Amino acid sequence: AQKVTQAQTEISVVEKEDVTLDCVYETRDTTYYLFWYKQPPSGELVFLIRRNSFDEQNEISGRYSWNFQKSTSSFNFTITASQVVDSAVYFCALSDFYTGTASKLTFGTGTRLQVTL
Amino acid sequence: DVKVTQSSRYLVKRTGEKVFLECVQDMDHENMFWYRQDPGLGLRLIYFSYDVKMKEKGDIPEGYSVSREKKERFSLILESASTNQTSMYLCASSFDLLYGYTFGSGTRLTVV
């Protein structure tokens, strides 16, 4: 069975601090996708990134970066120089891998990030 | 802008009522999903559909059913609402998992 663990329930930082959100996953599949979603107070989950299991390159997008390590089954998310607008609940998710179109996601329990001035 | 629309943002129903949660997407997506979100439990998949009139159970289907008569609409049905079904319900759609899911804003259902 697929499982995603986000051990950090809640993190509070002061603006401009760097923060890393941890994600550890379990799967028997050799091919899979990992995702991060952001859920701001409005409630709608916003897609941030997808990473496939063949690609262990780290990725950077502005203040966001992701570190995928297959050896430790981790897909961690770092926000550099955090801002108040980063305050949200962040979910890590793992796909199973049927045909691509019928695949579904297993989500972690989420990490609530609070950024204060 | 592409959209997934959930008909109600907040809903209060009585125990035993039959409840319909509606979700409509305008992106011509094949796949649609219903999740519920509870504190400390994250998002859990209730049902999903990969084609019109097709449906598959997710991880927690008990007490729910779904209907997909048209491609753009995916309805979640609580046959006899119970207080333990008080939750935030999120609908999502996708063309292909490569592009992620698009989520609606959610329906917060309270069963009293």
C-alpha cells in the first residue's frame, strides 16, 4: 500500500527565515510520481510541482526548491526567505501508476506553515 | 481560466438526510475525484471516475455513492448522512496525472 508521511504537523517561522517541509513516502512501485500542493486559507489546493521516480535532480523555482532522494524515500520542500503569503497547509502526495490517466494520489496529512512578521 | 466548481461552500444537513454534493469541471477532463479532508488525517479518497458512468471505490467509500452521467459533472451522494461525515469535501479533476489535479474550493459539510 502507498503511504505518505509528513511528520511536521505545524511549523512557525518569522518572515525571511528559510524553512524545510519534510515528506517521506512508501511504495512498492518502481515507477511513480511525487507532488506538492499548497492549500491557502481560501481552501483550494494549488499544484506546485510534480517529480517522477526516474528523475532525482533537485529543482528550484524562485524561492522554492525540492530535494528528491530515492535512497531515503524523501521528497523535501524548502522555502527560502519565507513570506507571510507562504502561510498555508502544504501537502505531499504520491501517485500509484496504472495507465497515467486513471492514476490517483495518496496524500500526506499536511504541514501547516505559519509565517509571521 | 480552467475551473472545478463545487456547488456549495458550506452546507448543514440533518442526520439521516440524503445529501448531494455537486462538482462540475469545464476542462473536458476524463478523471474526477472526491476526497474528504479531516484534521490530522489529510485528504482521503472516497471515489473516483475515469469515464462517464464509470466509478471506482477509493480508500473510504463506506456510506457514500457517486454518479457521473455527464463528463463534466461528478456527484457525491451521502445516502443517509451521519455526524461522522461532517468534513471538508474536495472535488478534483485531471486530464493526465502528469499535469496534476485541479481542485475545487471545497464544501464544508456539517451534519447535525
